[in-house]
Amino acid sequence: NNGLVNSFIDNSYSAIELLAKTNLLLEINQKISEKTNHKAIKAEFNSRYKNSDAEFEIEQRKIFNELSDLRSRARYLNGEVNIEDDRLNLIYLTIKEMYDSLNERVKD
């Protein structure tokens, strides 16, 4: 609402990347514990969910990749960021659901 789309994109990417890494670590993914750069996390997360039929897992992956693609433009102002308000809201809700889901897994 305040025209801070670039900040939202950059922070959302950071949040979803941390959630993706946490998810992979909870699955005891040995590859991810050694590699912590953006590319490695994205590759492992995409690999984990590439054959998923679960709608939420598919949406998580799409949003992670979309934010990854937008991050450079948003963070470093390397081009224009065009994204609909509905999509921003979906990104927010997906990240919140990922967080809530991981929170439940950690409690168990």
C-alpha cells in the first residue's frame, strides 16, 4: 500500500529462502547442510518439489522461483518490478503458511 514493492519482494525472497532451507534441514537433507548459497538452496528446494502433486508445494516452488527472479531488480533496482497486488497478497499468504507449517513440524 505504501509503494514499497521492491522492499517487499526482497524481504519476501529472504524469508522464503530461509523457510525453504529450514524445510530441507528438517528433512535431513545432507546436501543442504554443506551448501548455503542462494543457488544451492534454490536447486535443492526445486529438486525436492519438482514431482510434487500437492497444490501448496507447487505454489511454494513457483513463488520461490518468482521471487528469486525478481530479487535482483527489486534489491538493486536492476529493472522494473511489475507485479499485481493479488500476487503480492498470495506471496504473503504462502510465506505465512510455510512459516506456520514449519512451526508445527518443529513443535512435534
